[in-house]
Amino acid sequence: MNEFPGIFDGALILSAIRFASPILLAALGGIFTDRAGIFNIALEGQMLVGSFLGVAGLYWTGSAWAGLAIGVTGATVLALIFGLWVIVLDADAIIVGLAVNLFAVGLTAFLTLPVFGVQGSFDDPSLVGLPKLLGFSPLVYLAALLVPATWWLLFRHPFGIRLRAVGEDAEAASEAAVDPRRIKFAACALCGVLCGLAGGQLALSLVTQWVENMTAGRGFVALVAIMLARSHPVYVAGASLLFGLGYAMTVRLQGIGIPPQFVSMIPYVLTIAVLVLLARRLRSRPVTT
Amino acid sequence: MRAALRERGGPLAEPLVAVAVALGVGALFVLLASASPVDAYRALWNGSVGTTASVAQTATTAIPIVVVGLGMGLAFRVGLFNLGGEGQMVLGALATSVVGHALEPLPGVIGFVAAVVSGMVAGALWAVLPGWWEARLRVPLVVTTLLLNYVAALFATYIASYPLRDRSGGSTLAQTAELPTSLQLPIVVSGTPLHAGVFAALLLPVAVWWLLSRTSLGYVMRMTGLNRDFAEAGGVPMKRTIVTTMAVSGAICGLAGTVLVLGQTYRYLDGSIVGPGIAWTGLTAGMLAAFNPLFTAVAAFFLSALQVGGAGLQLSTSVPLQLVNVIQAVIILMVAIRLWMGRVARRRRAVA
């Protein structure tokens, strides 16, 4: 425990902001589906596809921005498939989310060999990730700007008012001449775009490489951030920063004698602990259904 | 249209359509890897059920898939989305390996029983925790069970890498020491890996079926799965039912890890559960069978054939093994439509 005073410093905070950014981007996306009344566990799979296609696009074109665009497109397509199943075919969102996640893991692992010519992970010194502005990727600033933008869209813009109406009572909303399906599809698409950006930030900036299943539960951490924040963008930013700090600790605590597996556990244990300790903050809605 | 399809085809039509669509999508992915779908599926068939040896391999691989599929499926049947089968299985395998090895001096029967019980208890404890959080605090267990998978896998990797690492054979793999032969399940068909755990895979579906359809606990479980609020209004103690269901579900998932260790790996071998995604294949089998315990075993054998055939596929063609994971995910997507129809029918009945 003696190390702790020396462990919290400015560099750790900067690192926490970097690690928080993919969580925040995915969580902001998840706010839209959550507010539309969809329990969306597919954030994880959409992020993973964003990461994979991001690196693949960079590998194909040589441009990280082109890679990001390809990753965002792929994640959005996956989000629209999720939407098609949940909104049009009326399938259970948790089952479909599970299928989307397993599909993303299988698809990306399958394509790793044909795309990169190797299995498991791909890393090449010629890959240049997103540029840095004052130490941060532009996506970090974008994520920060998207917090007030999401707030405005949700609470001040007609789209957000319709979205929340659909999420709270789809029948009443449709009587008020709002088409719930169109609103829900728009929410899924926005979520896909933001998860694609989250995956890009993870694989094109935090690291510049592809590793199978590299999101490793970050989509679920983002989901917990949404639940704790009750889908409010400002609180989501706070929760994401807290979880970003957990990830930053995993880097900081390496090589000081703690077994690496326990260090790697920190983000998961932190997320579960916060969820259980702050359980009373969760709204009393039907939980697993 | 869907209702018409349902009425015409009977209960087997829907899973068969799901599998057919999934294999069709799989063929597209084979083309994407610039190989011939016909060749790929022929290799898949030959590698999984083409010879006696491959059938035995498929049956052996199916054993833990059946068991973990029954465990996760039981919770899903009750409306509890236990995504933690993987972690529960990992801890079951770890506990069996550690306890079995520690009790080596004792007579074989005591060691065997202790190894099996410890695996089930480990899995049950890891499942009761999120079940209790859901029941007491309404923390959705779909999230906590999934996150706990990572914690369990990292913990088991630590145990197998440092304190209890087997350094005897100069192995570079993280693994615990080999169990005494008295604990290893005997081979049933000589010359193949098929071990006595196959009886667990054959008897357990009947046991789960009996639990669900012939006991009062099973009745409460099924009522809870049909409509939780209705069951609670009818006097079902919901908190206790959730925790009990998770305990049974986790114990069965832990047993899947136990069977894997006692019959195949004879030790905790890091990555032997997470790597091939045994738990997720089991869950897919459960879904394909609409969580019917007896059909789960059949579906698990089919998915096991895909897994075993996929390994052969990778050797004989340029198609990566992960093709079978894509096929499995499409199966779940197809089945998701069907599962929902059952739910809606039930909800309508509950309202009426």
C-alpha cells in the first residue's frame, strides 16, 4: 500500500482520460438505445468490429482516418442488423445482443487470417495510428464535445424528446404521430457510429494493432456506466472516467511485484464493485428482461 | 408468415431452418476466404463424423458442451441470463484439479468424490454471487455474470502460472500437475479418447428434465421462467428461486469443467475452456434446443461435430477454424426470432 501516494499523479489522470475515451464513446452510443427502451448488450460486438475494420482499413489504405471510417461503417451495419432483429422481427434484445457479440468475435477471428495473413493478432511498425493533438487523439476531444452535444440532442432537440417518449411509452408516442420504429432505428444507427468510433479509438490510438477479442468486456463496462448514470450523458462521462482510471491503474501497477493477472482484473472488479455498491442508484425497472 | 411456417413445419422445422440458414451464411464466408464451400463442408463432414475415430472424437468433445449447455440453459429457462457459464466452468475445472491433486494420498473413491463435489461447489458459488446481487439489489446478472468470466479466467491463469504451476515436464504451458490415474475417468472405447464422462452427458439431460418436470422446485422454476411477476404474485419466493436456480445452474457448469479435467486434460490446462469457447457452444446448443434438456444433448453433438470438423477444415483447406463460431452466432440469431415467439405467446396467455 505504500506505493499508492506515488501512484496517483498527473500522468495517471491523463492516462485515465485516454482509457476512458473508448468507454465514453460507446456509452454515449448506448444512451441512445437505452433511452429508446432497448437493453443493448451488443455494444461490445459493435466496438470489436469497429476495432477490427479500423485496423484492417488502415492496413488496406495506409490512412488511420480511412480505417476509422471503415470501422464506423462496419459497426453501424452491425448495429442496424441488431435493430432489424430487435425492432422489426421483435426478437429478445439480450439474446440478439449475445448473438451479435458472438458473431463479432467469430467474424473478426475468422477474417484475421484472410485479411492480415496471420492468426491471433496483427501488429506492424508501418501502421501509423491516429495523430495526437497536445497528447490526445482527436477522438478524445470529440468524445468530450459529444457529452454536451448528446445532452442537447436528448433534452433540447425534438429528436431527443421523441426518443425518450418512444422509450417510455411506445404506444402513446405512436398515437402522437411519432413512428417508434424509425426513432428506434435512428437510435441503433447512432449507437453503431459511436461504438465504431470507440473501437477505432481503442485500436487506432490507445494501441495501433489488432488483437483477437481486444475489447475484452469494454462494451459491458460502458453498459454499466450507462446504468450507473441512469442514461444521463454528464454522469456517463463521470462513470467512464472512473472506469478509465481502473484501466490506467493496470498500466501503472505493472512490474511492481503484483502478479499481472491480478492487475488485469482491476477494471472488471472495479466495475462489478461500483455496480453492486451503488445498486440503489439503478432505476427499479425489470432487470434482466 | 412466420406463424404459418410454424404451423406447417412442427417443432423440428425451426431449428432445422436455423441450421440451414447458418450453414448457408457459412458457405458465403468460405467463399470470402477464397475456398470452395463444397470442399469445405465435405472436409467438415469427414473430419467430424466420417470415420469411427472422428465420431468418437466428436462425442468426446460434446461431453463438456452438453453439460455446460444444460447448466446455462437451466438458468435461461428460468429467465435468468447466466452468461457466466464460462467462468463457472473454469473455476470448476480449477477446483477439481487442485482438490484432486491435494487429496492424492487418500483412497481413490474419497478423492474422486471430493474432486467432483469441489468442482460443482466452485461453479455454484461463482453463480450464486451474481444471483444474490440480482435478487437482493436488482443488479442485472446478465452484466455481472459476463464480467465475472474475466475475473475467473484471470484467477485460474494466475494459479496455473505461479503457485501451482507444473514444472515437471519442462512444459511451457501454464498448467497444474497431472492428477493421479485413480482419478482419471476410464476410456470407454479403447483406441479413442471417449471416456466414462459420456455417461454424465447421457444421464444429466434426463436428470435436468426430471428436475424441471417432476419436482416442485422445477415447477416453480418453470413458472418463474414463463412470467416472473405472475409467479411472484402466485406466492413463489422470488429471491430464493433466483439464488437456488443460479446455484444449480452454476453447479452444473462447474461439473462441465470437472468432467473436462477428469476425462480429457487430467489437469487444469490454461486456455482449454476459454480458447475453444466451450461454454458459448453449450449455450448455443441449449438455444437451438429451446432449452429442452434432452434436445440439448442432440444439439450439442451437432455443434461438437462442427467444432471437431472445423479443426480438420483448417488443416485441409485455407478456411480458418473460426468459421464454426460464425455459423453458431447465425444459429443464435435465427433462433432468437423463435424464442421471442414463444415468449409473446406466453405473455399473451398470462394477460388473458
